[in-house]
Amino acid sequence: MATPKECYATGEPVAFLRIELKRGELHLLPYGSLISAHLAPESGSDKHDQLELTFASHDVTVTGFHLDEIALALQKTTCSVIRETNTASADFGDKPGIKSITVKKAGAKA
């Protein structure tokens, strides 16, 4: 079985968060415009966590597994990239995995 591509990367603090979507779309959002973050973990083996990020210009919803590590890296501004992956939850074990990311302009209707 191939190793899944990491769904996030960390390092030194950065000015922008890079968001990569499966369809090739890319967003760069400045950490300075991050207003809030909310993590709603779900219990159970097949449940998804949801991480909501509110930037001044965009609303980002991240759905996946074990997203608490990503939330901590975002808090420290050391998360340089988040990306969608095609891997099932069982393939990640206890590591974070991102199933989907939705990026919408702030105030846009669903």
C-alpha cells in the first residue's frame, strides 16, 4: 500500500496558509486575517472532525480525522499547508487526515 501524501505540513511560523484542493485549486490566505478557528470533534471510528476557519475574506471548512494536531499548528502559525487527500480514515490510524476542504468568500451563501 502506498503511503498517503501528508495532509498538512509544519515548520517555522509563516505569513500565509496554503490550501490545496483535489481539483488543483490553490488558495493562499494570510494568517493576519484569521479571525477564529473552531474544532468540532466527533466520536466513533467512522465520524469526521470539522475544523472551521474564519478569515476576513474567506470561510474555510476542513472535514477529516484527528484534526486537533492541525488546529494546534494553526494556532502557532506553523502550519504552512493543508491539503485534501483521497485516503480512507483507516489508512491514517491516529494521524490527521483531511477528506475535504471547502473555501468560500466570507458572507457567501451556501
